Amino acid sequence: MSTDTPENARLPLEDNGTSEQGRARPKKTSGRARLLLVPLFFAVLFAGGVVGLYFQPPGLQAVFRTFGLEPGGGTDTPIAVAIQQVTSREEVAVVSEGDVVALGRIIPKGDVVTVSPPFGSGDARIARLEVGVGDLVSDGDVLAIMDSRSQLEGAIATAHANLAVSEAALLQTRETIRASRSEAEASLARAMATEAAAAAELDRTTALLERGVTTRSVLDQAVARAQEAARDVERAEATLSRYAPGSGTTQADIALAEANVAAAKATLAQAERDLEKAFVRAPSAGTVLDIHVRAGERPGSEGILDLGDTTQMTVEAEVYQTLIGRVAVGDPATISADALRLPLSGEVTAIGLEIGRQSITSDDPAANTDARVVDVIIALDAEASAAAARFTNLQVVARIDAGRAE
């Protein structure tokens, strides 16, 4: 009995110890499981980040729009895009070793020219359009006529009339001077004849007085007449001198009349120049791309029409500032867009000297709209230029094979 009792007493103790150990083992297993959850958590977090950045699911886009967030907003470098993902909706990216992709737009050589009314046309409206969309024009061709034409033509007619009046006044002045000179010449001739007669009379009276035939008073009268005749000659000569070709008085009268004629001619010339304000002329040869006004309307800030030389089409691509160093003049480029049946080919002909803000953006809500870019001009070859002639301002993707020019 005594032997069984201790054994029976030990059994519960052993059972209790065994049960305590059994309960401790699950605790160790639970801690290990928690440790395994840590890498699993980070793996799921990483996978979610990759899915969110790469696929941009609608739910994530809605969250970004709700809180005003922007993918890549915390970095100055855009996220690289794989070459298989490059479409017309993608942002500026480097797609492979040596290649640079940028958004751009198709434009005529020298860009689109917005033709505005002539300077000084004021409140004039369009009276008549002389061209339509798609018409080819040459430098200086009339594109539109303003309704101020009749008023400006009236000013020209008035200027012509004023010029005629001034020319008539000049002719009258010259004829008056000529007639006055002739009259002065006649007066001088008469005065000289009178002087000669008075001198002869004085000589005869003097001779008679010496012979005692006449008196001293008769001689005094003859002397007075001779002196008066001499003074008349001097007066006539002075009058004639006023109409001499080199006279200041005559030249002043003619100069005044000639100045009036010159002023009238200047007014006429100004009126003829002002008439050009009624005509809108083409600043260069090109194709009419769009018309912004109709007859009877006053042109606004967008001008009258758009004009461009579509015989040579180019692409203005915006290359991200960190990638511009890889682009060089002469690099070949491929242009693609959904509206183009086939890709277009060309080469880089100019690289901008100023870094500016991106103006061509895709319709992707996650697109970076505040990138810093450099304008690169790509000239299309002849076949590509002909295909792109009707796609001015079409948004395209330009893939520049950087480094090939070297």
C-alpha cells in the first residue's frame, strides 16, 4: 500500500508536468507563425505596390483623384516605361539602350502662323473672305478684305483733291510772279524813256540859257524833271528786282506754294498706305489650315486664320531634361500615332536652347503634367511629310534613336 501510494501520487504530478509542457509547445509554434507573417506582409505590400504602379487599377486611380495625389509627385525623375508599353498616351521615357521617347505634335515647317488684321485697323470687321480652308496661297496674296476699305478709299480721293488744289496754288503763284515781273520790266522801260527825255530837255534848256534865250526858272524846272525821271528809274529797278529769279521774296512765295504741294503729296501717300489696312495679305506661302471668323465679324485674339507651309512637315517633340544630353542633330526618329496608318520617319534637325514646362500631355490621369522638357524639332522625309500634311497639331509619340548620328 505504501508503495502504491507514492507511485499513485507521482502519476498526477507526471501528468500535470506533461500537460504543462504540452500547453507550452503550442505557444512556441504560434510565435514562429507570427514571425513568418512578417516577410509575408512585406511580400504582399511589395506586390501591391508593383501592381499599383504598373497597372494603375481604377480603384487606385479613384483614390489618387480623391486626395489630389499624383504618381511620381515626390521625385524629379519620371518612372521608366518598358518598350512594349510605349503608346501615344505615354509620358516622356527612355525605352531602351540609346532610344529616347517623347510626346510631340506634328506642325508645318516654321510652325503655324496666325494671321491677324493689319496694324491700325481698329474696329474694322471682315467684309469678305477671299480664301477657304485648304487653299494654297502665295506671299502677298489677299486673304480677306476689311469693311474699312470704302472709308480709306474716300480718304485717298480727298488727298488727291487737296493735292490738285495745292498744285493749282503753286501754278497761280508762279504765273502771278511772272506777270508782275513783266509789269515791272515795262515800268522800268517807261521810266528809263522818261529819264532820257528829261535829260535831253535839260541839255537843250542849258544851251538856251547860255545863249540867253531862256530864263533860269525854266532851267530849274528842266533839272527837276530830269531828277524825278531818274528817281522813277530807280524805283522801277527796285520793283523789278523783287521778281528776279534769285529774289528772296519771290523764292519765299514759290517755296510756300511748293511746300503745300509736298504736304499734299505726303498726305496722299499716307492715305494710299492706309488703304493697305483694308487688305489682309499672306505673310508667306502656305496652306490655309483654319479660319476663325466669318464675314461681318470682328477678329478676336485668335486672329483671322491659321496658315502653314505643309510642303514640309515637322514634329515638335518635348524631350525630358535629363535625357536631352543623349539627343543630337541628325539622329533618326520614328513617329507613331493612332491616327497614322504607318509610322513616319525623320531626323532631328534642331534642339532647343531653353528648358521649359511640358505643354504636350497625355490623357492618362497618372501623367506628369509638370515635367521640364526641351523642344526638339524632327524634320519628316518627303513621303512622311506628304502623309502628315493633313494632321497639323496631331499628338504623336517620337522615338529618337539617340547616338546614331555619331
